[in-house]
Amino acid sequence: MALETPIVEMRGISKRFGELQALADVDLTVHRGDIHALVGENGAGKTTLMNILYGLYRADAGTTRIRGNEARIAGPRDAIHLGIGMIHQHFMLVPPLTVAENVVLGDERGGPLLDRRGIEARVSELEARFGIRADPSAKIEDVPFGVQQRVEILKVLYRGSEILIFDEPTAVLTPQEVDDLFQIVRTLRGEGKTVILITHKLREVMAVSDHVTVLREGRNAAQLVTTRTTPAQIAVAMVGRELREIAARSGTPGDVVLEVSGLTAPSDRGGPALKGIDLGVRAGEIVGLAGVGGNGQSELAQCILGLRDASAGVIRVGGVDVAHDDPHRTRRRGVAYVPEDRRVEGLVLPFSVAENFILGKQDRAPYARRGILRADAIRREGARLATEFDVRPADPDIEVGSLSGGNQQKVVLGRELSESPKLIVANQPTRGLDIAATEYVHERLLDQRSRGCAILLISSELDEIRDLSDRIAVMFEGRILAVLPASEATEDRLGLLMAGHVEAVGERSGTSPA
Amino acid sequence: MDVLIGAGVLAATIRLATPVALAALGGVVTERSGVVNIALEGCMLVGAFFGVFAADRTGSLPAAIAAAVVAGILLAAVHALAAITFRADQIVSGMALNILALGLTSYLDYQLYSTTGTPSTIPLVPNVHLGFLENAPVLGGAIGDQSAIVWATLAIVVLLQLFLFRTVPGLRLRSVGEHPRAADTLGIDVRRTRYWAVLASGALAALGGVYLSLSVAGSFSDNMTNGRGFIGLAAMIFGRWTPVGALGAALVFGYGDALSVSLQGVKVAGVEFPVQLLSTIPYLLTVLAVAGFVGRSRMPAADGQPYESEGH
Ligand SMILES: Nc1ncnc2c1ncn2[C@@H]1O[C@H](COP(=O)(O)OP(=O)(O)OP(=O)(O)O)[C@@H](O)[C@H]1O
Ligand SMILES: [Mg+2]
């Protein structure tokens, strides 16, 4: 194997964005027919390196060889021509178009008339060859994330790609969808394709990859063979230190803080999203809400916060009914919210770190006096929280949009946790975060738990749910199928429940709310 | 009954709907590609003027129509340059061009025709007489004697509908308006697509203008489009950004307009019908349409957003 010319060979790649050296003298060697994992913390430069390979960015220095020949990749068109395809971190699909139309867009073949049937037949053929399932005539906006991702894969396969780049493909997938994806990836390898896989999850690296390249702060930190390494070794290369074990759970929960009973609510599309939810969370307790995304978890969070109107039922926080309160009043009762998508709901990206820290409190002293904002007080508080919550760089004046995902999330946490909340509703708090940032978020949540805060943790990461929760509720199609004590929530059992198999509840635990 | 659905009212409906429909079609093309072009009003106005001007100078109808369309395209080109190349605010650019078009046409009209009015000898767009309908009761009066541009508009609606939803370039145009970055990564030229769409919208609106001046009025007068370009944009929204829908919406607006004429002086239960109120119907419908009260219309996702490709 050492004698074979690598299919991708990048040497001495450097790239600056203004003041920031995103990549410095980075090498990447990928062999044909390999699954090559590219790992590193948020902001390590993984996406930047792949954007250079795909021609979206131009490197300031360095060379790229494809199949041994030096390649000048000035744009995606050149990359496609060389057989390189990219499955982007944020899907590049046109929602109102069909699966098949998205696959062939830009390379429709045939005459100027749109031959729908021909196109769908071609896409079906491709699906059969690579064992990918997706209805070619379905509209993208109607299919789940997992299917949308398969469409992205079909797109690059359709263009004859030999080298497939996956940028964090599993971040938005359910465990089942992740399994399906890896099955597809293995089929691709079997067909002689080369796969470059960016991920934060070491489990996935160990499960599917052949080689690993680790980046840290824009430099090569390690190049490893998967079978001859351990997750711990990769983690050390990524973070530069050993990871901490999550502290054991202890302490007894106190009074019921959140009490939801008989809650029903409509979805955005009109149908019911919640069909009678009963759930309780006590002080000093983390209740994990597991479930495949889109089964009502986000709607439940929105109802508690007052962002969505319930059609029936009661939501009590500390004994007070908040079902008809607006978010402002709910928050004043001590409810903190870590929304699902920090970039859309959690932050105002063009605002500074300090401004984002005080959003929602901007009308109060000391941040405002007689309706006038006080910049110095805001900056001082911003600087204090930036340090306390380890935002890097700890500069209160920097635009939040320019921070890495992990640091953006720290800003959200800093704002939400700084006021000693009674209840925290955290929806996918570590989505897209690297392991160090994930660890940090987990520690902060556990701190709050020890302080006596009640926490409702919504996550599609089973590991996260199981590591942190005292009790685990599984949601399926707008209902809570079961609430299990953490000790009884095995991965298999949760997996079955998430797929709607009620019989997995078992005899000992019922669906009691609190 | 005749004042509601008589041949006269229907013929007027079609006459009043046609320029609105053409502006709406222009709106559909440009907004489907992701560019908002409120300069359609101005494109229409320059079309109306330069149609008359060229007809006067050359005496040739084809030359007049060509000049009108070119004028509309040129004005749209300025908008395209501002909106696509320089990523300027599309509303500001469009509004500025509307004011420019109004000033320019009024000035030229004053300089050239203030004493005499526009000449009455200029060639006009002929009507199409459908002889076989002559004796058909309502239909004959409604469509038996309409301008060639009316029929052209109908053809354009059909062709545009097919183009957008049944051809490859149409698919690409829609993808550019929904998700330009996705289109870009697939090698579709976003800027070029948008340029073509904006220019086409200018041509369509100008045709609407020429219909007003060389078919309906037979002359040009200051600000003769009188907001029809904007009503066209409302018809586009009302029609959910499809050519067929836009035509339907334009006909609804045209009917409202026609009624406010035909109901003039009509007494209902001894009281004269309040025509002044009635003539606000098209505008009321417009506001309702734009506010999204009429059905759930979804605009192209990238409508009005400038696109900057990522390559550095
Ligand atoms: N277009 C850009 N302009 C300015 N800075 C950028 C740009 N793209 C990336 N950066 C910066 O370059 C650095 C590397 O970013 P990159 O997106 O490659 O990281 P990553 O390893 O993919 O991280 P993540 O795991 O969060 O996706 C970051 O500090 C990022 O803020
Ligand atoms: Mg990335």
C-alpha cells in the first residue's frame, strides 16, 4: 500500500482569513478505497481544508495532487471534474424541488425539456447500485434529514465522484440514520470510492475509518491508523490533554419544579405535535428527553417557554401555571432556555459578545437607565461572563458570528445560566460541538444540577442523555412512551422505544409523571 | 345583470387586466430567480413612451414595439447592475429607477409633444377580429375584438408556465431563486441567470406599457401607467409566483376595475352605488394579497437577497 500513489495528497496548505491563520502548513494524505477520518476541535480548520480541496477557497500556499498529478482547483467545477464531491455540513438542497430534481440539477442531461420520468429512472438506478433508499419523486421539504443527506450523497455519485467528502454528516442524524449512513459509506468503499469523513465523534471514527488525520488549531496534530490507535490517543491529539471523566451523579432530588400534564399542542403544519404530555422534573434532577428528532421534543420546549400556544393542558413552574405566559414572563419566573439552533434562536450573530450576553435583560439596571443602554456596564458584564464561561477569545466586543460553534454555545450558556435559573430547558445543547466544548457544556449543566436547578435535557445523542440524566423520558409521535430511571435505560431499550416499541418499557417502570 | 357579467364588462376586464398581467409575468420571472424588481412600473412607463416615440419617428409598428421593449430592457439592466453586480438594496434601486422613468418620460413628452399632444397618425397595435364569434352572445363581445397583445399575453403565460416548470433552464432559474449557493456549487451561473431574468422582466413590463399607449389609448400621457406595475407585483403574489396564477389574479383585479366603471350611476335599492369606494377594490385586494390573507403563498426563499459567491 505504501507504494501506491495516494489519491489525494495535500502538502503544506496554508490559509489566512484576515488576521486569523486558519491553516498553517497542513498535510493530508488519503489512499484510494479508504475511509479517512478528519478530526479536530471546532475551528481547527477541517472545513476550510476541505473547502480548499473542493475549490471553494484558494489556499495561500501549498500544493494538491490528485492521483499523483498536481491539480489546480479553482472552483467546484474543477473539483467535480477531478471526481471530487462534497456533502456539505449545511445541506445544499433546494427544498421545493424533488429528490430526483435535486440530484440532477446542473447536469440534467437530455434536451432542454425536463424529462421527469427519465430523471427519476436514472436516480432510481443509482439508488439501487449503492443501496440508498429515497423516493425520487418526493419533495425535499417533505423528507427527514436522513433522507436529505442521502440525496446529497446521490448528487455527488451522480456526477461520478470517486472521492467523497462528508462534513460532519452525523450531526443532525438519529442513531438509526447514522447506522444507515455508515452502511452506505461501507458500500461506497466496497465500490472502490474514497471517503473523507469529518466528525467530532470518536466512536464513529473507530467504527468506520481506516486512517485518521487530526488537526489542532490549523496544524497537523497526528496522522494515525485506526486499528493501531485508541479513542483516548485521538482525543489527546485533538484537545492537547486528557479528557475528564464525567462526575458520578449523587444527591437526592427536591421538590417538583416543572410539572406538565395533559399538554397538547399543534405543530407548524397544523396537525397535533403533542398529544397529551405528562412530565415532571424535580429540583436537582436532570430529566433526559430522548427521541428521534421531530417527535414533538422541540414543540414541548417551545410550549414550556411560551413560544408556542398549547391547545390544552397545564404547565406549572414552581407551582405557577405558565401555559399562557409569554417568554418574557416565563423567563422572569426563572426559566432558562438553550434553544436548538443557536444561530437562529439563540444569538444575534452580528451583535457583539457582550450584547448577546445581556439580551433579554437589556431593559434592566445596570444595563439600562431610563431606557438608555449603558455601554460601559454591558461591556463590563460581557468581559466578566466571557472569562467565567471561557469564551475564546475572551473579548466582549467581538462579533458573535465570528466565533466558532463551541464558543457561540458558551455565550448562550453564559447568558442563560448566569441568573441562577430554577429550570433549564436545554434543546440539543451540544449539537455540532467538539469534544472539549461538549465536555464543558456537560460540566456546566451538572453544576446547575448540584446547585438544585431542575433540567430538562432534550437530545438525540443517546450517550449524552445516558451520561447526564437521572431519569429518561422517551418521546414518540407526540407522546411520552416511558420514563425510565437512568440505571434501567440500556441503549437497546431506548433504541426500541425511540422507534415506537412500547413493549420495551418493561414491567418495573411505568409512565408515571414524577 | 349586464353591468356584472355583460360582454362590455368582460371586455373591459380583459383590457384592464392585460397590462397588469404582463407586469406580473415580469415579476414572476425576476422573483423566481431571486431578484425583486419594483422598477417594473418604470419599465412599463418607458415602454409606453418609447413605443409612441418610435412609432412617431419610424411609422413602423414592429419598430415601435421593438423600441419599447429595448427601453424596458435597458432600464431593467440598470437595476440588474445595481442589484446583482453591486448588491445594492433592491427596493431603493427599483424606486430610484421608477422616479427616473417618470421624470424622463414626462420631460420628453413635454419637450416633444406639449403643444400638439402625441400624434394621432401613429400606427397602432391592431385588434384581432374573431369573425366566427360575431354572433355569439357574450363571448363575441368579450373576446371577439381584442388587441393582438392580449392574445400574445395569453401565449406568453402558457409558454412561461411551461418554461419554468417543464424545462431545464426553468428548473435552474427556480433553483437560483430558492437556494443560490446550492445552484452555485453545482456549476449553475447565479449571476448570469439573474441577469437574464431581470432583463426579461423589463421586456415583459415594457410590452404592458406599449399595450397601454399603442393599443388602448393611442397616445402617451404623463404617468399613464399609474401604478399598474405595482398592481402587477401584487398579482404576482396573489398568483403565488406562477404565470397562470398571475394571469388569474390580474383578471380578478381587472374585473374589480371594470366593475367600478360599469356600476357608475347604477342604483341599488334607490341609492346610487358608491363607485368611489368600488374603485378602491383592486387596491384593497392588493393590500390583502400582499399581506398574505389570500391563501398561503410562499415566495422564493432567496427572493431579494443579493448573492455573493464564496470563492476567495
Ligand atoms: N469565510 C471565513 N471568513 C473568516 N474566517 C473563517 C471563514 N471560514 C472559516 N473561518 C475561520 O477559520 C477557522 C477554521 O474554521 P473551520 O470552519 O475550518 O473549522 P472546523 O474545523 O470546520 O470547525 P467546526 O468543527 O466548528 O466545523 C475558524 O476560526 C473560523 O472562524
Ligand atoms: Mg466545520
